[in-house]
Amino acid sequence: MVQARSSDAGFDRHLRSLLPPDGTGVVNFTAPAWCAPCRRLHPAFEELRRQHARIKFVVLDMDDDEA
């Protein structure tokens, strides 16, 4: 679940809390409710997640993060 943040600093802290300490990760900013390209990207993103287990993959639904 993504929590809404009202400031850039708050969002930055939230994003850092999702990633490992070294910051190595891939973030997919998405809006699957209405964004067709976002929905098409999802299977490829999941495949990359499976192929690269040492990298943290995070999905942020931007419709759930209205700040």
C-alpha cells in the first residue's frame, strides 16, 4: 500500500524507506486504473523482478498517492 505524502521531502523519505539502504532499486510509477501503457508494462516489470532478485523492484500507484 502506498501512503500519500504532502511534500517532496515526505515523498523522498517514503521512497527511501521502500528501497534497500544502498538505494539500488527500480521504481515503476504507474496508474493502472486508467493508463493502458502502465498496464502493458506490468508483466515485463514482474519478469524483470523475477530475473533480478538482488534488486528491489517497487510499484507505486500514483492514483493511490495523491498529495
